Amino acid sequence: MALIWLKDLRLNAVIEGPDTAPAVVFLHALGTDLHLWDATVAALAPRFRCLRFDARGHGRSDVPPARYAMGALIRDAESLMEHFGLKDAVVVGSSMGGLVAQGLATKRLDLVRALVLANTAAKIGGPGLWQGRAAEVGAQGLAAYAPGAMERIFGRNWQEAAAMPAIRATLEAMNPQGWIGCAHAISGADFYTTTAALGLPTLVIAGTNDGTTPPDLVRETADLIRGHRWELMRATGHLPMVERPAEFMALLDDFLRSIGHG
């Protein structure tokens, strides 16, 4: 891991895999960090140049004062890809990371060859929802917020989910200002028009137990993209890459092969 200086902050990044291999870039969900992709990258790194990083306000990256704009999160991903010399990458985004991926593809098609949008949408909730959650976290902290978040992520039986303790610990350990900052970025993001103009290969994944981005919401976004590939993972919630890593990896690997990426 390394802290990479950008113009206004440092981002914690990890790049793995052969220098000349095709690139895959991973963007994590709100309240998680780059370790969300541990199992996925372990499987892909022998064949691909894999970049993952902690979004601003998360993990070991800097925590600027809230609020953040979605444009800043997109610029962070863009700057890191340029720093490492990555082009024509497949960008894999989960939830908040999926919003960043859509914005990045719209802004920099030279950097993005294809998208994998996991449990995300062109718009996730509205300003009232996110402002309310930000106020709740600001007043009560992330430990109080965590149980409701875990139920939305893993479903009704969230306490039995094997991946839940690690995801909850990561959420509760993060700086609340980072969470609040990114919540405001999500609040202001609406990519319906720009995502509908995308024509690049896209795999869209949803989970039947996802209470944060339900399948109908994810499917609505998938239908905006011409020629998309749709996958619904049964008995899976908001973070399939940690809930069912082998199944998630199989979908991702099949998509990469189908577009001739590596």
C-alpha cells in the first residue's frame, strides 16, 4: 500500500499484477475500503493490472472537511489512473463506486474500456434521504448507524452473515466526517441522462436481498445502457464480492473473457 499525493490530498492505493497486463480498476462502496476487493483481486492479479484504493474519507486516505462533491470522487479515480499510467481499463464499481464509475466513463472514455456496475444505480436515493442519514451519523456516530446499515446490506438475517463482522468493523472504524462527506456526494449524483448515452460493454449485477439498491432500481439503470449484460445473484445482498466471492468472481471473469480483456 502507498499514499499517493494528488493536488489536494493523499489517497491510499494498491496496484498489483504484471506491468503490461490489461488494467482493472476497483471502486468500493460507501463505508467500506479497498479490502472489499481482497478476494477478487487475489484471483485476478496473476493476469491483470489491478488498481484499488481507499476513497477520500475512507480507510487510510485523507479525510478532507465534509462536504464532498461527486465530481471530486471522479477526479480522484481519474488522477490515480493517470498516476499509474492505466488506460482502456475495465472499471468495477460497487454502490458509491458504481456512481463514480459511471461518471468516470462519461468524462474519460480514453481511460475506460468497459464497466462492471455492482449493486448501484444512476441515482441512489435523494437529497432528503442522504441529508437525514448524514445528520444521524453526525449526531449519533457510525456505531449507532451500523445496525440499520447492516440490515440494508445483508438482509433480514444480517447478524448471521459471515462477512458482516468485518464490514461492520470497517464502517464503525472510519472517520464520520469521511462518511458524511461522501454521503453528500451521493446525494447530489444523478447520472440518468449521461449513463443513457454510454455505449461501452457493461455488466450490471444486483442481489435479491439488497435493501440499499434493490434489484428493480439496479435494473432500471441497466436498461439505460445499450447492450448491457444483466445478472441477478440470488440470496445475496448489497456486497456480493464478500458475500459470495466465488460466484461474483465467476461472473466477472466470464465478462472479461467475453469482451476479450486479457
